[in-house]
Amino acid sequence: MTKTEILETVKKFLIEELEIDEDKIKEDAKLKDDMGIDSLDFVDIVVIVEKNFGFKIKPEEMSAVVTLKDFCDYIESKVNA
């Protein structure tokens, strides 16, 4: 799966599932500060990622994930491992 495919999939579920304004979804946007994703949203994200990408997010691996780009890079590292 390419980086572009991952980004498009992530954008789609951020807009449809979490109802985040498309204007806020930029690669350098911070998940919490810029997009307003809270701990309850992260629970939904875990389920959505497992459904769309076929792996479980480990909370300890998410500590370095701050921006949307970090999140997509993390997914890419798992999907293409």
C-alpha cells in the first residue's frame, strides 16, 4: 500500500467517522491540537485502523505520533513490514 493510498484512507475515515473538517486535515496538522482528536476518538481510530489496515495499534507505539504525517508513517511501517 502506498503512502498516498494510506493518506487517502485516513483522510476518508477522519472526515466520515470522526467528522473532522476537511480543511483541518493536513499532513503537518497535530492530531490533538489542530484536529481536536481526543482520547475517545483514539478508541474509534484503533478500531477503524484494524478494520482498514489489518493490524492492531499498540498504545506504546503511538507515543511518537503527533502529526497526521507521523500517523500515516506509522501505518505505512506496519502495513508494509
